[in-house]
Amino acid sequence: MPVAQAGQSQADVFGQLYLVFLVLGTIVGTVVISYTVYNAYKYRTTVGDADGRYDVDEEELAETDDYDVARPRQGEIPTGQGKGGGKKLFMSFGISAFLVLGLIIYSYTMLLYVEDTGQGQGNAIEVDVEGYQFGWDYTYFEDEVSNDSQVLASSDYNATKLHPEADSDALVVPKGTTVRLDVTSRDVWHNYGIPEFRAKTDAIPGETTHTWFKAEKTGLYQANCYELCGQGHSNMNGDVLVVEKQRFIDWYTSQENTDASQIEFMEVSS
Amino acid sequence: MANIKLYTIIFVALGAISTTQFVVESVLPEGLYWFGLVAILALSTMKAFAVAGWYMHLREEPRSITYLAMAGVFCVLALTAGAGYSVV
Amino acid sequence: MSEHLPPKSSVKRWLVTTNHKDIGILYIITSLFFLIFGGILAFMIRVQMWNSGTVILSELGYNQVVTAHGLLMVFWFLSPFAFGLANYLVPLQIGADDLAFPRINAMSYWLYLFSGVILGISFFQGSTLPTGWTLYAPLNLPAFIPSVAELGAFSGILALAVFVASVTLGSVNFLTTMYRMRADGLRMRDVPLFSISILLTVWMMLFAFTALLAAILLLSFDHIFAGSAGSGFFGSSEGGSLLWTHLFWFFGHPEVYIVFFPALGAMAEIVQTFSGRRLVGRKWFIIAMALVAIQSFIVWMHHMFLTSINLPIKTVMMVTTIGISLPFDLMIFALIYTMIKGRVRWKTPFLFVLGAILLFILGGITGVFLGAIVLDYSFRGTYWVVAHFHYVMASGAVALIGGIYYWYPKITGKMYNEFLGKVHFAAAFVGFNLLYFPMFVVWETPRRWFHYEAGFTIWHQAASVGAFVFGASFLIMFYNLVASLYSDRVVDESPWAYTGSAEWSVSSPPPEGNFPGKPSFATGKLNFLDGAATDGGEADAKTDGGVATAADAIEQEADHTSWWPVILCTTGLITAVGISGLEESYFIWPFVFAIPFYIAFVGLRGASKDGFGVVHGLYLLLAGPLLAAFLLLFNLHHGIEAGFGQANTYFWVTLVGIISGVGALVGMGFESFFAPEPELAEQWPFEGVDNTKLGMWVFLSSDIVLFGAFIGSYIFMRLRAGWQDWWHIAHENGLAEHAVLPGLINTYILLASSFTVVLALAYAKRGDKLKTLAFLSATFVGGCLFLVNKGIEWVEYYFHFGWVFDSGPASVTYYLTTGLHAVHVVIGMLILLFLIARASRGAYWSEGETAHTVEYFGLYWHFVDIVWLFLFPLFYIL
């Protein structure tokens, strides 16, 4: 099975893992469901009750009963199973436990990558996201720069200039660079998610949560709200604009209130 | 009369423990806050056991009644510990 | 005393009945009504989803429909549907005449019905809750609910509160019944699987719903007292939102199993019967269920993987979550293997259960996807979740529908139409998959959105068609179930071969007393003993032919009717509707005014029941001046004329509701209602604890969780704010000083009142009436002193320091937790007044019943004392 490797994005990790789960899930589901229906069909019986009292005739069936299993009797205390079943039960339980535990341990290594090593320490664009009813505000490098006037906010720029179809307050990020998001909310609980990049996290008033992504293609994408947040929820989306690195650098440095030293790492690498 | 004597002793002891809690708080230096916290809560737990054991006659009931109450306590501890730990 | 039930054709019967079988039928019919209600809402969702942005509902309308659909299906359909069956079947399966507390059972039903009515009313108060069934904070607060929707939103919350009351009463009742009233020789492990599943369900209900109650009480406070953004309990930016999710999901995850377990029990019974084979690995099946029930309380944060909780706790929750999925594997395999070597008949009940198993397998596998946190991150808030939990929850519903077909002949004495049953199954199964499977395909649709990508349209339209087929299939069922009532397909004990449990050994429908004789398993199989003495001269309480049990006992027949449950619950309905529109400044007054009325009612009713005594005269004399005093206080606060003149209609509704409510409470308290305890029964592990005492302990155990959730919330907020900065923050918010001494004094007072209760009991046992009365009165005085001392403290903080309810997390937790405790003290004092009145006239004295009642009351009072023993350090010392 594929393992998470340095440089992979959340979208890569999700894609791999989802595929593994989907294939195994389909196989297991098909096998178990077929087996269930097969047995329900195979052991069918239709010996009608001559008196018409019961749906089948217990007594007549008992005469031809070759199986050593316990059949329910009216007014019984249900102890004792007869033969069969127990060993098989634990074997299939063991197999399913093994399968599930294996999958989860495997997926946990992916989680650790996503939560920790994948985020490209230091070399990332840091953006604060603040949800509100019904949109998103972005602030670049808010916690990193020493001077508040060097903070670039989405209200300060117009992303439409970069891309004619983009909203003016779109999130603008460079291709191939890790973007780390610190997400919160100013009113109610939202959830910030960019499905294309498999980045998603809750936007909770009073709390800050984190996620990250790395876009591999330029273009215009969408960020959605994934938690019911009021009347505009169904329309609460915003644009995410991915541009070439150089274009991002030019755009960022051309804005007022920015601190070019924050993106030095990009020029070095490119 | 034996019962009433026992109840009286327990009542006096409960009062004394409460006073102790109060005193511990007022004399303990700031640096020993966490020690005090544990001590005070332990004293409260002792009091609770005394009330439950003797006044509520848990000692004389089948043990299963104690387990029943403990099931509630288990839920509370799970919730408090889990929720508390998740934010510290 | 005993009055026979009116015939089934009379409306009166269904109002006064306390018989478990009648109440079971009422539950089933009512829940099916709510299924239609919730189903229509679901259909509106599917119409809205026909095309992206199709608009038949406004944004607010859509949010309401989404919310109400979820609430109705989970709370008002699924669980009560299962509990209709449970009400009917559990006593039959365990060999009991009825539930332990028949009147309380009736109250459970009426509270359930009326809570649903309140939710229905909320639609007409402008708008019902528009927050999603998870009610995430702070969207669930007045600050963020459109003003047009606030009334109805609060009604929705109150509906939940009333529903929880119903559930808690039901849990106490079922637990007591199942532990204390099993037929002789029927060990707990031998109880039929459906009843076992109900037992575990009520255990989870008892604790989980109490946590929800705590959340709802706190939320109600916010709705009454906190209007602006950022204020109140859950509005606090100091972790308020996150705290809501903790409390909600601590309830919400067990709730998933609460909904599903009865279905699992029905599946097990039906697979056994229609496979003609005892469940394979029965013991392990039960152990697996018990494990799930316990573990369900430690997995809740898997609903919160994307919140700000830390990675270690996420890991713990991932492990416990995976751990909880494994017992389900075992259970499903047990069901499948039972079919092998079976005598399988594809009758309607079996088809539904087989279908449910297949659906559950799919729901289970897609659930494992969600257990992998990395995948969960992306699935969060999408249709993957919607599809997954519908496959799980609705497969439970499908299994319970199988249960209805299975037990229909038992309940009605008639056989349903097999052909129509099969047609229903086919349509339901096809419709179900057509409805929910496409949701997996277009899982990227954000949840609760009605806009989606153009490419998804065909799949959403398939789902909408499926919804129509699935919904329409139920019309076949309704027709079948009604028409079959009038058919001539009469059944005797059992229409099915290979049935095992006791309900199939009696006629269909079973006789009023359930069994032809006293059921007993002592010989290893079910026998009905006749009414004659069975054990050293002790007689069966049900039949009349017995020997008296105690020297002076009067032979009594069990009661089966009472008007009080429906009356009391109706007053509850009126009060709840009133509260929904009660203004903040009026909030406390209806309840205050009800107190003198209560005292007067106890005096009047007591005098007429027990004969006039000094105490009754005292009560009547006291009530008037007390009312005058309260009116005087009201005058100081509002001005009598202005206050009453400006009070809105809701104030008057509340007042009428609560005053008639205390009247009904007193009426029920003085009614003599006889529900016999079986003398020969299997009572492990509660031998020697009588029903009422066990019921009290079960209730206290849930009350532990209620207070625990309040205290837990306090600890959560304090940890988040910085444990040792707490008082510092409080001082900044206006608390000039916090004194420990008043807390200490109240500790002494409460301990002393516990001491006097225990003395009252000691003297009651000795028959010393005068000292009993004296010590009960002393306890009442203790309660008064406690409240006065507390009142001084509150007045000092609130008015002198200006440290109001809303002055930050320290004040809101302090006032609410000590407030909840004070309410418990007040309730205890009101009960004391009742006890004192009764004891003064020596009611039941000769039978020693007063001693018992004093003991039960003592348990409550000591518990309230114990709570204070923890509030004292947490809110005063530390």
C-alpha cells in the first residue's frame, strides 16, 4: 500500500487512502452481502403446516432434521447452541478486526503526515481565515510580521485584477507552495473547506484551527462552508485563485502593507 | 440508640472536615495551590462517601446499588476528563 | 379502589389507561404519525434538491425543514417507535404483569406526545429551530436566530426538554421493571434478545439524555437571559461553541446506538424465528452489545475531528471508535451464521430484517471510511455523512418495520396480508437504495446546501425519485395494517413456527393481566402457576384467590386507570408553551406565584383525604400571606398594575399552566394507586431493594450526570480560561470579593439538614410520630436557612457588585450551577411539605409506609447535600 511521502499534498494523501478504502470496502461488501443472501436462499424451507396454524410445520421438519443445531422452542430458556457457528464466528470476527485495525493503523501514519511533517515548516504562506455570515476574510502573515501595517488583508486588494472571473476578495496563493491556514470565525460556527485541495477545518468563534494545502495547478477554485451557519449557508462560497509563483511574488510585493521578507523562501527555491 | 449515636458522630466528623477544608485554604501558601486542591477535593470525596455510605445506607444495600451510582460518576468523569483534556 | 379499564372503543380508555400494552399501542401509532410528519419534510428537501437552487423553500424555510426533519425522525419517530414495541413486549417477554410504575409509564407517553405537539406548535410561532438537529452554538442563540424565528426556536428547545423528561421517566421505569420483575427462574442472561437490547438502550438513555438535558437547560438560560452576541453560556467566546459540541455529542453518539439497539434486538429475534435456529453465539452477541453500550460514552469526539481539540485526544477517540465498530462485526456475523443450517422462510418480517442487514453492512463499511481521520477530514459536512448515517439509522427503521410485521399478529390477533407485505418490502428496499446510494456517488455536495455542481443533477434527481418510491411504499403498509384489522385471518398464540419467547405462549392479543397464571421458569421452561400459594403461603398479588401476605394487609387488586398522568402532562404542555414567550423580567414570577397555591392545594387535598389536621390549617393560613408577600415583591419589581397590565399573553399562559400543574401534582400525589410488586420474581442483582427505592437510585444516578455535566462545563471553561486565573478574571468582571465563609456556613446547614432527615427516618422506623415530624420540620427549616443564606450571597454579588449572570464565564457557571442546586433544594422542600402533611395524619402509619417514604425522600436530600459538598470547594474554596 502506498505510504505518505514528503512533498505530497493533502489531496494526494486523500486520493491514495480513499482508493485503498474504496477497493477493499467494495470487495468486503460484495463478499459479505453475497454470502448473506446465498445462505438466506440456500437454507430456505417451505414445508407448509397442514393445520394452517404456523407458517411451516415444525414437527414435520424435525423428522428430517440432519443438523445438530438448537432450534427455538416455545417457552424455552435459550441456553445451549448445538454445534457449529461459534468457531466460525470468531474466525470472521478475527479477520474483520485484523482488516479494520490494519486499515486504521495505516491511515494513522497518513494522519501524522497531514498533521505534522507534511506542512513544510517555515517554507509556507501563512494566511489567517476568518469566517463570517456569509463569506471569508483573509489576512496574510498576520502573526509573522512585526508591524501591523505590514499585514495584507483581502479587503486591501482586488483579486479580479489577477483573474477576470475571480471575486475581488478571493484567496490568492502560488502554485506548488504549501499554504498554511489558521481559521477562525467572527460570528457563528462555519467550516472552511476547499474540496479541490482536500483542505478543510472548522471555523469556530473563539478558537483557531489549522489546515494546509498545496495547489499543483493554476486556476480558479472554490472554498465552501461545510457547517450550517444560517440563511446564507447554501451560498457561502468564495474563490481561491492559484497563480504561478512568480506572478504571486509580483502581486504580493506590489501591494501596499506587505513585508517582502516573508516570501523570500519562495524566491530562493524558484 | 446505637444508630443515632453513630449518625451524630458522622455529623460531627463531616462538620470538622468542612472546617478543615476552609482552614487549609486560608493557611496554605500560594505555591502549594495544587497540593491544596487535591487535599480539599479528597476531603470532599471522603465526606461524600460518608454521607452515601451511612446516611444513604449504601453500606447495607446490595453492592449493585453502589455500582449503579458509580455508572453515573463514570459518565461524568469521562465527559469532564475528555472535554477538559481536549483544550489544555 | 381498582377501576376496570373502559372498552377499547371508548376514547376515555386511551386517556386514562396505565396498561403497558395500551401505552405501547399509543406509542406506535403516535410515532407513525411523526414518521409521516418527518417524511413530508424529507420530501420537501428532496424537491428542493431536484435541481441546484430549485426554490420551493426560502433559505430560512430550508434550514427549518432540515432541522425539524432530523429532530422528528431521530427523537419523535425512531426511538418512540421502538419503545412502543418495548412497552408492549418487554413485560410479556420477562413475565411481568406491567411495568413497575404504570402511572409514570403513562406520563412518559403523554410527555412524549406533547413534546411533539410543542415542536409542531413552534412552526406556527414564526419559525421552528433553523439550526440543524445538532444545534451548534452560537447559531442556536437568540443573537443569531432571526428575530422572527426566536419564539419558535425556543419552543423547539423546550420541546426537547419535555422529550428528555419523558425519556428519563421511561428509563427509570424500564430499568426497575427489568431488574425487579422477571419471572421466577428467568436469569438476566436468559431474557429474550429484544428485551436485552431494550435494557442496554435504557441504560444509555438514562445517562446520555441527561447530558442533553444539561445542555438544554444551559441553552434555555441563554434564550431567556442572554440576547446579545458573545454573551451567555454558549455564546461565550471562551470555549462556548466548543463546549456545546462536547455536551451535544456526549449525548449524540450514544443516541446513535439508542436508536439502533432496539432494531438490533428485533433483528436477532426475527432471524432466530425465521431461521428456526437459536442465535449463534448468543452469549457473545450480548457481551458485544454491552461493550458497545459502555464504549459509546467514550467516542464522542470523533464528531469533532476538525475542531480545535488536540491530536492526542483525537488519537484516543480514533482508537475507541474503531474499537466500537468491531463488536458490531461480531453481531452481524452472528446474525448471518444463524441462517446457516436454518429453516429459513422468506416471510415479510424476515425480508425486512434481511434487507436491514444488507443496508447496515453498507452503512457499516462506509462508517469505517469515516473512522480514518484523514478521510473524515474531507467527508466532514458532505453528503457522504448524510448517506452513511441514513444507511445506518434508516436500516434500523427498516428492521423495526420488520418487527411491526412480526409482532402485528400478537398485538392485534389478526394476520397481516403477506402479499402486500412483500410488495411493501420490495418497494421500500428499491426506493431506499435509489434514495441513499446516489448520495455516496455525489458525496461532494456540501451538507445542508441546496446548490450543487451541475454534473450532480442526475444523481440528486435519482435520489428524489427514490424518496418518492420509499415514501409511497409506506402507504401500502398503512393500508395493510389497517385493512388486516378487519380481516378474518385470526391467529392464536403464535402464527410463526420456532418462536421461543414468552409473548408467543399467550393468546393474541394477550389478556389484560398478560398471563393465564403466574409465569415461572423455575422448571427450566415456562409454566403458568395458578393463583394458589406457591412459596410458603405467599400469594400471587395478581389473582384474588391468595392468602394474605402480611398480617393486616388488605387484599388489593392492581389499578389500571388514572386521569392524573394526562392531566398533569397537559398542564406541562401549557406551561412549556407559555415559557417559550415569557419575557426575561417576568420569567421567575409564575413559578414563584405557584408556590403558595401548591401549599394551599396540599392543605386542602390533604384535609379531604386524610382528615383535617393542624398542619393542613397551618398550610391554608400560610398560603394567603405568602402569596401577598410575593405580590408585594412583584410590586417592588414591576408595580402590580403596570406589571400585570403589561404582561404578555405568554405570561398568563404560563401562570395558568403552572398553577394547574401544581394542582395536578398534588392530585396525583394523594391518589392511591396500587401497582403490586411480584412476590416471587427473579431480581438479580437488586434483591431486597424494593421497586421505588431502586427507581429512586436510578433517578439519582441520572441526576449525578445532570450535575456532573454542569460541573464538567465549569471545569472545561475554567481550564480553558486558565485554572488559576479564574478568580482574577472574575474580579476584573466586577466581582469585588468572593467570600468563602457563606459557603462554609451553607455546608454546615446542609449537613445538619441531612442529619435531621436521617434522624427523622430513625424515629419513623421506631414509630415515634412526634419526633419524626419534628425532624422533618427541622429539615425544612434547614432548607429555608440555606436558601436565605444563598439569597444574601446572590443579592450581594448581583446587585451590590453588579456581577450579573452575564459577567463572563465565572459568573455564568457560578449562578447556573448553584442555581440548579438551589432549585433541587426548593423541590426537596416542597416534597417535605407534602410529607409533613401526610405524616401528621399518620397516613399508612400502621403499614410502615411513612418510614419508606421518608427513606426515599432522604436519599434525594442526601444526594443534594453531596452535590453541595463538591460545589463548596469548586465554587468557593479553590
